[in-house]
Amino acid sequence: MKFPFKFKGFGKSKDDDESDEDDEDIEESEADGEDAAPAGEKDDDEGDDEDFDDDDEDDEDSGGGKKRLIIIAAVSVVVLAAIGGGGAWWFLGGDGGARPAAKSTSEPGVPVVSMAMPPKAGVLGSGGMSPPGSLNAINANQKGPGAGVVVPSVTVAAFATMSPLAPDKPLSEVPDSKLVEDSKQGPLPKMDIDGRAPWQVYARPSDAAEGRPRIAIVIGGLGLSRAATEAAINRLPGAVTLAFDPYAEGLDDWVGAARKAGHEVLLGLPMEPDDFPLRDPGPYALMTSIEAPQNLQRLNFILSRTSGYVGLIAVMGSRFSNEEDHIRPLLMTLRKRGLMYIDSITTARSQAAKIASAIDMASAFVDNSLDGDPSKAAIDAQLAEIENKARGNSVALALAQPYPTTFDRLAAWIPTLDGKKMALVPVSAIAKKQK
């Protein structure tokens, strides 16, 4: 076999002192076309293609030279495989362990390849936290409250400890054609001519005893993580209200699936925060820096994203909700369309609750955020606090994020309410009932 290159001085032994000289002889022989068989023997290469000659005599003459080349080639393959495997291991975030594939929702017979990629190692900030807004909040290096808190990676496996619930009674299919207004931006919700309002027609019926303190739980930010959204729909009771992010894809499908599982639905309404642009609510957020007609166009775009929701819940908005000249026209528009408004109380200066009460609008405001500190102990403490507020005021509303730890604590807490003579209700059941 001919080699177009030589490795000199690599892996020599004492028997290979003449290897350079032998290699030169081989090269000269090959250049002169001297590749004949020894006298008295048949040339095995006779008639073979010139590029694929395999001379046994050359094998013997080259001795250990060819063996070294084979060893070098084998070592090269091993090294390249190790480099490739190591690069893939680093890119995928290290040893994340095996992860079950997500359940396919495609048509039968259509193969689906699913790969859950864990976050890369070494992305923690100086305080030990993942980037702001991440569902993978890690406080492992932080001191003080929340130290050692780890919220599992938001994959299907992160919710594996929660069992799917028995199917709840599905809500009506949406949209109701009499509650839809056609517009250039898409279908918008509206009041029916007979006075029916979307916040009432699309509500989940609540038969909770009037004499019991009632607690509503809203899970916000859904639709962005498939694993978290499916877990909220299938592993939390239908009385838990689900709020979807307006920037999420496939909102019609998510809302349909949520209502089929018995969940009442809200739509997130992004608004300008005090620390904008450090926190950015997105390209269609309502802003104090633009004129009312442009804000109305943005509002209509958000309202047209899907149908079947009872109302909107503020996302950020600490600056916008503090400006009465901006928040009042917004609430008047939502009231006219028969929608409920939930103020997430991102600032104590919010004017939304006062204005909503003044115009007799279906509204509610968040009493507690359950998982600002996503540790189990902190979430349990917030759940105890929301119980106390419900006992004192008859109703209470808590907002939570789609964290695995939050779902785990809710799944353990909700079954205890009946024994405490309390009721879990959808958010529409506490409209205009808070003090």
C-alpha cells in the first residue's frame, strides 16, 4: 500500500534506526514503478488499480513502519472521538442525567424527536442566581434568606413527582360568537347585546359555600415553557386560574387545553415598570411615553391574541399603573368590553384598584406573591399568610409563578383546605369582593 506521506522520528525503536533510509528506498522504488513480485512468485497486484496496490514484499520491507502508521491512525480516531464527545458534553451542560422525552402531541404515526437540554454549568452570577427571569433559580451560593434554594430545571422531569389529576369537568368551548368583535387586528372580546359579559360567560362555575373563606390562586407566565404549562394544566386542580403570556405561541391551543381541564383563563397585560429599560415588558407593552391611540393599538393586539379568557392580569406595570391619566382609559376600555382586571400590585402607589372600584368594574388585586423566595419553607409561609388574609377578609388572592417547587407545595396544600373549612375558587368568584 502506498502512503503519500511519512512520519519521521515518531515512535522509533532501536530496530528502526534505518527507517529513514528504508523509507527513501521505498519512495524511490515506487517512483520508478518498481512494484514487481519476487522471482518465481506470481504478482498478486497484477491487473489491480494502480492506486490500490497491496505489495506483501513492501509490507515486509517496511517492517514496523506500517504498524506505527496504523497505531497513529487508531490513536487519532480515539482522540478525535474524545474531543467531540467532550465538546458535546460541555455544550449540553455536563452530566445532567437521562431525561424522559416529552409526550408527543403530534398526529399518530408521526415520529417526534425531543431533547431536553439542561442549563450549562458555570452560568451563575456572583450572588449565585441564574439570570433574572429564569425558571432555573439557584441560590446555592447566596447567604441569608433563601440560601441553598434550588428550583429544579423546568423540564418534564422537574414535575415528575406530581401525579396527573383525574379529569375535571370541562368548561364550555370558546369563543362564543356573540362575544367576538371583528377588527383589523383580529377578533376582540365584547359585551353581548343582552348584557352578557365575557368575564361571566367564560368563568368557571363555583359552588363554594358562601360562608367559607375563599382563596383564589393564579399561576402567571404560562405558555412560554411547554413542560411548565402542561404541568399546570394537568397536575393542578381546575379551580386554579391560569394566566398566559401574550407573547407565547399557540395560545388558542393552550387556552383550549386549559379550559378542557376545567381551568379559568386570564391573559397577561405587559405594562411599563419603574425600572424600564432594565426590565423590558416587550414590544407591545403599554407605556407612559407614547400617546393613547398607540397604547390602544397595542392593547387591541394583546386582546386579539386568543379568546376565552375572563380578563387580564397586570405584568410589571409599576410605572404605568401609577399614572391615573394612563390607567383610567385602560380600565374604562376593559370594562366596556366586559373583561375583568387583576392588579398584581407591583407598587403600593397603584391607582388601578381605586379606579376599578370607582367605575364598578369586575376586578381583583393580588394579596400575596407565593414564590418571590422560591424555597419550600418560604412558599409554605406565604400559603399560611394567604389563609390568614382569607379568614380576615372572607376572600384572598395569591399569584404564583410556574416553578416546580411552587407546584409541589400547592399540590400538598390544596387538599388541606377542606379540613380548614376553606375553599379554593377561580379568580372570577372573588370579583369586586376584596376590601
